[in-house]
Amino acid sequence: MSVEADIFSALKALTSNRVYPDQAPEGVVTPYVTYQRVGGRAVNFLDGSDPDKENGRWQVSIWAETRLQASTIARLAKKALRAAAPLQATVLGEPVDTHETTTNLYGTRQDFSFWFSP
């Protein structure tokens, strides 16, 4: 499985499969999750060989109608990602809350480090 499939698998139950890379489709029902790769730690060997693992820093965002719903799902998402063995997740900080005035949605985002097989 790909890292994207592992992320989807870990989070899909929280929002009835509404888990999307980068951004959600227009008009999607809330709540939903978006995720995107925002960096990571490069692995380099002196002999130039390819590593069998990659590291990625991933930002996971929850979008909902209320602050309470977004925060509750974010806590559940953190637990689900930590429990997903293929991701070897490390939490890289506390959540950041936001509000999107155009859509009137409440969001929370958090960064994770995942180690995975390419």
C-alpha cells in the first residue's frame, strides 16, 4: 500500500470516507479531512544506495461546522494515526485552530512525521 492509502485507511472511519489529498472537492459534506505532504527528513547513505524507508512530514486538517466537532475529530485522528502501524507516526506539535470566513467552516491542522516504504 502507498502512504496515501495508509493515511486514508487510518482516517476514513472518522468522516465516512471523506478524506482527501490536498483539498476537498467543491460542495463536499462536512466534516472532512484533508492531508498534504509538507516536507520531511531526507535519508541519504554514503554509498549512494536507496533507502528502503522514506520520511514525510504530513499536515492533516479537519474541517467541520463547529469548533467542537473539528477539535473532537482531530483528537480521534491523532489516535488513529498513532495506531496505524504502517505509518510509524510521530506527532510534531499541537493542533492549530482556524476558521474559514468564506465557507464559515472551523478547522484544525496538525503535523505528523510518517516513516513508510516507498
